[in-house]
Amino acid sequence: MPSPAAFRRHGRSAIGLGCAVAVVALAGCGPATDSKGAGPDSSSAGASGSAAAAKKPAPFAGDSGPDIVNKSLKVTRAATSLTMRADIQDPTEGHVLFTMAVSAKGDCAGHVSLNDEGKVVLSKVGKTVYMKFDEKFVRAQGKNDSKAETDATVDMLAGRWVKTSATSDEGKEFATFCDLDTLLGDFEGEDTVARKGPLASVDGRPAITLTESDGKSQYKVYVATEGKPYLLKLVTTGDEPGTAVLSGFDEPVGAKVPTGKDILDLDKL
């Protein structure tokens, strides 16, 4: 049987990964230098959409790029919940795929994977954090361990729910990740110099694009043009490319306590 320390090493890897994704995915909306605006892209509306738009006032016609960004950040920060879907190339963690629904009260549900090496399903309900690692993920995290230790850890963890208190050392890290204020903490737009770009759509939802650049990195932001001006998408190119899509604003996050009795309690190890 693996020791509690072996489990905690694997558990902390998953938690740290989630926090890293959140920071990377949101880092593109800070102060930036000027850009030359957005060109056509795969999300842009077609010719028929342009003709239809000409028949009614253009969205945000009286607003500058910074005005739109700041309005978007204000309503996005005020959401009671949201879902983030991200595909990030992080220089430290590597290729990260991530989907997480988070509520303002701190509940969350989703999954995360690193370098296509398995997946961790995550759920936080109230003051308890639940994690489930698949075998591929556990083996990837234990690749520097002996085969016997890795096999034993797989036997203990793979495909099994594990829980810990949100106030434990491991739980605190994950509970912070499930805090909506923390998740959105890197959205800083007051000093933005974003330029307005073409109309587009994100998952079928009408949007306007805005662009910025900062050294070798370029950022394209998509803001909803119907209903509240939520931030719908952020695309980063350059040294740390990635895409983050936001949806599910003010909707239930679906966090649940896993069913069944075979749940490993980390606090008792």
C-alpha cells in the first residue's frame, strides 16, 4: 500500500496544475502597448452577417476599445458563476486542457489534463474537495518512481474518488482555485489600449473582437454584443499561446458529492 506521502504528491500535482491554468488563461488582459487592430479570422461573421449588421446600429458604436473591455470585465466579475474552457501551452506545465465551472460561493466541477497524459475530474462541494484520477494520469505523475510504487499508487487511486477538507494543505490550494474572485483576479483592464475589431461569434453567440499586443504576445478578446457584455473568449498568440472560452454565466455549476461508499478520505491517511 502506498504511503500517505505518495498520495499527497500525486494530489498536489493535480491541484497545482489547476491553479497554473487559471493564471495562464487569464493573464492576457493587463496593460499593453498599442496594436494595429484585428484582421479576419475563422470566428468572423460572413458577408451575409455584415449586410444584416448594416441595417441596424453597430454594437458599441459610441464606445472605444478600452470602454468595451472595462464594461466586459465589470459584468464578468459580477457573475455568480461561469464555466471556463481552456487550451493552453504553458512554458512550465506544457500542454494543458481544462474545463471548470465555478460559482461565487466556491463550489466547482470540471476536469483537467496535462500533456495529454490522462485526466483528473474535480468537484468541490461546500468545505470538501473531491478528485478522481484516471490511470494514465497517475502513471504519468509517477514516472520517476519505481514500477512497484507506481503500480501500488495506481491500485489505490486510479478511477477512485478521493476527498479532503478544503482547509487541509492540499484542499486549501484547490479551494483557492475554486474561488471565483481569485479566478478572475488577473482580469485587469483599466490600463488597456485595446482596439475595436470586426464582429464575430463565439459558439453561436454574437461578439465583437478587440486586440492588444505586448512585446511578442498578441491578445484577441471577444465580448458579447447581445445581452450583458460578457467576456466570451480570449486568444493569446506568441510565446505562450492559448485559448480560453467563458460561458455558463449565472448558471448552476453542477458540483455534486460523488455517490458510492468507495471514497478515499485523504484526511484519514
